[in-house]
Amino acid sequence: MPQWTVLSRAGCTLCEQMLEELAAALPAADAARVEIIDIADHPDLEAKYGRRIPVLLADGDFVCAYRLDGERLRGYLQD
């Protein structure tokens, strides 16, 4: 199972929604290991993604942005 990372920003309701949907979609043990990174603390990520958050990464690879893409997520869960 990949390491999941959500790129977020404080006060982002879309980020909160993605995290809730991701927690519901993943096995409990994997949901507990989701890393949340506030891009405001990382100038390189802020420059790359800006307002294009939340972003879901699997082992550092882009999966989706803004809303959880269930189809793409299932592809990673089947591996």
C-alpha cells in the first residue's frame, strides 16, 4: 500500500472534505498513516501547487486535486 500524502492549507474546507472521504475509502490502518502537509510551510510546494489544493499523492506521485477521484484511488488500492 502506498504512503498517502495530502497537501493542504489551514482553513481549507475542500481539504477537510478530501481527508474525510479518504479516511472512509482506505483501510483504517492506512487512513491513520496519511501524512498531511500544510503547503504554507513549504515554499516549494506553495509555488508548485498554489491554490490547486488539496492534492493527493501516493508515494509522491500525483493522484488527484480538489476532489477525491474514487476511480484513480481504486487503481492504487488494487495494486
